[in-house]
Amino acid sequence: MQIKTHPAMNVLYSTFQTSLATLHDKVGTIARDLHEEAARQHLLVTGPVYWFYYGADGKPDTIFTLEIAVPISGEPVTNERFLFNRLEAFKCIVETHYGAWSELGNTYGILMQKVATDQLKLNGVCREMYVNIDFTRDECNITEVQVGIV
């Protein structure tokens, strides 16, 4: 576990209102669609898929904003489905999660315990960076969990 600042980045993304109980329908399909759109517009995808959580509190039925994004080089033509944003640098406490996404809650628990112990102030944003995605073998998934801090 470490504190780090991720540099600013440009992203192509889609945004949704969802809950932890209902977000599973977004897994896989949106990331594929973002990559297809980037290719269609001749944009270079410059990093892994990110999920940005705004207003999630860990409760299954709380409605929050989820943005699924890929970093890109260039500025796309946007529409109602695919948007563009220039994200600022992001200071966060980070833990790498290996394995099933159903166990991500444990990783968040470890991070939140560190936040409480060190009296860190949250900025209200959590991010997941999907370093490796394997839909057939959960043990091969690698996810960097990033909890934003001030």
C-alpha cells in the first residue's frame, strides 16, 4: 500500500448512474465499445481501462455515478455516448488487488482502514485501473484500487 499521485490524462469515457448491485451489466461491453470508438476515430489508446466511482459508499443499493474510461492521445469527436475529459493529477492511496473482483471489497476495506489510521481526508473519488482482465480465470485479474485523498 502506498500514496502516489497519478499524472493528468486525457480520457474517452462513458458515464452511467448505477449501484454496486447493478453495475455488472457494464463489465466488458463498455470497455470494448470504448476501444472500438477510439479505433474508429484513429485515436491511440495509451493505457488500461479505468472505472471512476463518484459518490459510491460501499452500500449495494446507493445510486452513484460510474465512468468507464480509456486514456487516449488526441481529442475525439464526442456524442451522447462517448465523452472526452482532461483529468487533473490524482492523489490517492493505492493497493493492487490480485484475483476475483468479487473480493475487491476486502481491498477497499484495507485501504479505508489505512485512511482512518493515518487520518487521511478523502476526496470523494475512487478509481480502479484494470491492469489485466481475464473473464475466464479470476485468479489472473490484476486491479489497482485507488482511493482519492486530499
